[in-house]
Amino acid sequence: MELTTPGPTLGVVGGGQLGRMLGEAAGPLGVQVVVSDPTPNCPASPVVDDQVVGEFDDYDTVLELAERADALTYEIELADPDALERASEATGTPVHPDPDTLRTIQDKLVQNRALDDAGVPVPEFRQVDDAADLRAAGEELGWPVMLKARQGGYDGRGNVPVAESDDAETKLSEVGAGEDGALAERMVPFERELSVVGVRGDGETDAFPVTETIHEDEIMRETASPARTDSAVRERAREVALDVLDELDGRGVYGIELFERDGDIMVNEIAPRPHNSGHWTIEGCVTSQFANHVRAVLGWPLGACERRCPTVMANVLGTVEEPRRARLSGVEDVLAADRASLHWYGKREARPLRKMGHVTLIADDGEDVDDLLPRARRLRDDLRFA
């Protein structure tokens, strides 16, 4: 591997906060980044080399990105695998993870079937095309069930619990299943939710330490690493995550969300990209998930995934009732706090529960995540949208 100036160019479909942090990680490696995003001056634009303005699934936009890049990747599942594949074939620019992996991940029913066929543990599930299917699934799996839209869900959107048969029509409408349909999963009475960010490079595979994810109303609020569970569970979570990687094609980072129940592990969902549950790795690990995604996509050797010290992260969400200009106050307290880091995503509009940034807190000698979590929450909760 040789480095030159200018270095290789990575094309990224999506210019949100993940594209922004990919740009921040690519710079020290000598890698230039061009993103495509429908929003002019998207959040990634201040830290990358250029932006192509266009929809995530627009072929001409993806083709222009491929023509300007040495490798293609994506930071959002709204990317079109067909457009990525066609642009790659037309320009010879490789795309990772593989578009077939994106096709699998975009449809939760296809994803669950692929994992189940491979022997990877997932909650018991049924295909749901209409209210009658949902009622039948509830009777078979037992009420309540978790109803998931097959496509388009994220950050808790597209997932709703269904308590009883009489709720079938209402919940199908609420989940936004539409013509694509949905799936019903047996409700898992989990003890905690976990995440493993796995990474596949050129002939090598690794995983970041197991992380505990803390949710409220289906939206992740905090992460803590190491996860507050025993070593056997953490090892099992890592094993399952590596089994998931065996079933997916292409290099890159994969966010793998898991349930822990009675000492065992089940896969909840997968994201073929850097993941919110791995943001803590920027300060908390030898190599961040973003730096390893850049390395992996380019076919470069992976960096070490070891955790430096106990680390927690708290998401800064839009605490507003209506959309408004993004103006955050209380920043001074976070910046003055010992071993705290603030990441602001540069979004111009705050919306209810929109991810606007995050706060990371790393441990001093002798501290663990139970010491860190209350402090991280206080720092985050003292931030206000003026």
C-alpha cells in the first residue's frame, strides 16, 4: 500500500452524521471523501472534499459519485442497491458492502429468513401481508407481538407492539407497512439490549467490544461499554456477531443489534454501515468504527478494535415540540467537563427526537460504566435547544 497526495477518494452515498464522521476519520489516513445527499450543504459537507447533490436512489447521482471515486460505500439504507451495482459495473469502481447485502438488509423479512436459514438465532417470526395474517401470527406466536414494516424503518420508526387481535388494522396502518407488507415477531422479554459492531476487511474479520444499548420508546438514548453482563454472555454475543458477518458479503463495518435473554443471544436487526451504538469507539477504542470502515472499504489492513477504557455515550436528541432552527445552549458545561467529548452533527433544523449530536465520557482509573452513565446523562440533559 502506498500513500500519495492527493490520496484515494472514497465515495459515500449519504451525507448525514455518519458521512460527517467518516470524513473526519478519513482525513488522517490521507483519504479524500465525496458524498452524495439530496440536502445542499448536508451535515457532512464541512468536513469532506465535495458533495454531489442528488437523491440517495438516483442512478445519475450515484454514477457521478462512482466516476469521482476509487471505492464506493453508503451510510444509509435508503441507497439503491441496483443503482450502486450499475454504477460500479459502468465505472469499474468497487462498492462495499456488496449491493446484495444491502438488498438483504433493506427487507427485514428477507433478513430474518437468511439468518434463520443459516442457523443464526432470531426471534420467531411470521410474514404479515394484511390484518388477517397479523391476527393469525398473534394467535400462533402469542400476544403481544412486535410488528415491523419490512422496509424503511429506522430509529424505532416502523416498529410497533401489537397487544391484541382488535388492534390489527390500526397497528398495520401505524407501522406504515403499505404494499411491502410487514412481519410479526414473537415478543422477546429480554434482560438487556446489546450491540456488536463487526468489521470485515480484505481477508480479515474482527469485532469491537460488546456494548449495552439503552432505549426509551424504541429510540436509543445511551450506550455503555463494557456491557453490564457477564463474560460468557459477551463472548456469546461476539460469536453470534461473527456468524452474522459470515452470511453477509462485502467489506466494511456492520452494526449488529442483539437481545440478551437468560444468558443467550438473539439478533434483532443489522445495519451494513457504521452504527449509532458504535459512536463511543471514537474516544473509547484504539481505532474507531469510522476509521475501520474507511480502511475496510479500501481493502487496507484493519486497525485494532480494543477498548481503551470503560466508555459511555449519550445521544443528544431534538428536545423540541415543533421543528425549529438548531441552536444548542449549555455547551460550555460539556466542554469544561473532565474526559467528556461533544459531537455536534451540524444539522440546521432540530426536530422532535432527531439525532443532533452525542456526548461521550471516558473513565478515569477505577471508574466503571455505572459511574459514568449518570454523569453523561446530566451533561446531555443540561443541553437545551434555545
